[in-house]
Amino acid sequence: MRSITAACLRLFCFHRRRWSSMFLLLISCLLLLFLSFSGYLEECLSRALPIFYPNPSPLSPSRLSSIPVPPFLLSPANACSPPPLLLILVSSAPSHRDRRDGIRQTWGSLSSATASSSLTLFVLAVPDKAEERSALVHEAVTHGDIIQANFTDSYRNLTIKTLTGLAWAVQKCQGARFVLKTDDDVFVNTLALSSFLKDQQGLRYLGRVHWHVAPLRDPENRHYTARELYTGSHFPPYCSGTGYILSHGAVGHLLQEAGNGPWPSLEDVYIGILAKQAGIAPRQVAKIAGASSIPHNSCCYRTMFTSHKLTPRGMQEAWNMVKGEEEHWCPPLTLLFCRSFGQPLDKGENGDS
């Protein structure tokens, strides 16, 4: 009888240990899936990137003053007085007046700027048509929120456009603690983003990180990168150009690495290259959607910092959701839902610009 009892106890203990191991394995798998789909896994992994980066070099005023960007044709006077916490530079095309107006009426409005201590400006170059040039000057006079530099506005010049905007931030808006570079089809939850940035310190390069991306060598491809511009087999990690954040100090470090060009046309990739040279590692932020649109509902727009590919009408709808449901309760797994059911509009294989 004792031997049977002992055997039963051993069998129970064995299965108990087995069940405990299986339970722990199941919990671990579920946790890993949650971290992966919510974006927190990459957020954690990106925190190890500084190990592989050099230490940032001191800022050099002489190198910063010699950045070879085109001269400004339009520059908002006293726009940064008083300086905002967050300067938002929206890359836009001359023909996208409806998108700019959509932003002005929503997250880039005066009420949003006041509540979030942000300033939204649009960065453009010179359009080909005379009527577009005239209309752009009139728009700048009317709204006072356009930065324009003297070069042709085209897709291949997106890198110059971004560097021009960053140079303007260094020269004209030194009091801003952070700079967000984004596009004119991106919805930005300025209030939530500014609240998050208040606790960020030091040199920061934040966004949706793309890893181990190979350059395309086909000259016919929109994302073509010539070997003479970048010889490596893979780009360093970089943040999606749909929305990345640089602390003001990081902007200076990146610009002094820019050199005289020519520069790759993939502006987000090039910012990642400059960041690697400057010793500033990108950090994933799970609430930045990157090149994905999120489900069109209030909890997602209130939880996420950015969402891509919104029309002016969609921008207004999203803004109304954020404004009208400030006290609306959102479930704890909202972030997981928003990221899992969003639409990946551009997988980022070769830049999101």
C-alpha cells in the first residue's frame, strides 16, 4: 500500500511539475506575442542599440554654421517666440493645399498648439509653375506657417527638404526642446505626444524603427540608392520618415555630420545614417505608428501618437474623435488592438518617404 501511495505521489509531483512548466511556457509565449504585436518588444530591443554606436562628438559651431542647405525664401518671423516644447515640421508639396488646411483646422490649430505647447510649420521648396509659386507666397502671408527654401520641390529632393527644415530649427527655433519631422497625411496627437516628451531627457531620436533594410540598386526603382552614395549592404537602423522625433541637441549633432552632399534621396534612411555617424541610436516608440494607418476609432487616435495616410476629411474626423471624447474610457489592450488591426501601407523596406 505504501509503495502504491509513493508511486502516486511521485506521478502527481511529476505531472504537477510538467503542468507548471507548460503553464509557464504558455504564459511566456503569450507575453512574447503581446510584446511583439504591441511594439514593446522592439522598443525594448532598441534600448540596446547604443552599445553598438560611438559616443557622440562635441557640437562644433563652425561645422553647424557651414551646413550647405539652400537659402530660405520664406521664413515665419518670430514663430518661435515664445519657444514651443515641440516644433513640428511637416514636409508638404505645393499642390497639397487641402492637406495643409486640414492640419491647420485640426491637430495643427491654435487651440492644439496652446494646449500642447507645440508649433506646426510646413516645409516646402519651389514649385515649377508660376501660379503655384504665387499661391504659395499668398498662403505664407495669410497663415505665417511656411518655410520655403530655394530648390526644386520634387520627390528626389526630400532629403534636402528635411535638412533644410532641421537647419531652420537650429537657426530660428533654438528654444524648442524637440523637433518632430512628419508628412502632411499624418495625424498627430499633439497633446499625448507632448505629455510623453516632457519626461524625455538627453539626446533623443525616437520613432518607428526599421531594422536591417537593404538598399535597392535598380535605377528604375523609386527608392534607388546608388553605390557611390551608400556602399554598405544594409542601412543602419532608422526611424520611419512618416514621423520621427529629435531632441534639439540631436538635431545639431546630425546636421554637423551632413557634409556637402550629394545625399541619398531617402530622407529617413539618411537621417539614420547621420545618427549612426553622430552616435545617436534610434529608439522605438510603440505609440508611433510609422507607415501604418490605425483603426478609425477614438480610442486608437487618443492612444497612438501618430497615424499615417489620412485624407483631410479623415483628419477632421479623427480630430473630432479626440476632442469630443476626452473622458471616454478605453480598454487596457487598446494599443495592442490599434497596432494589430492597423493597415501596413508601406513596409519600410526602402524608406517611407
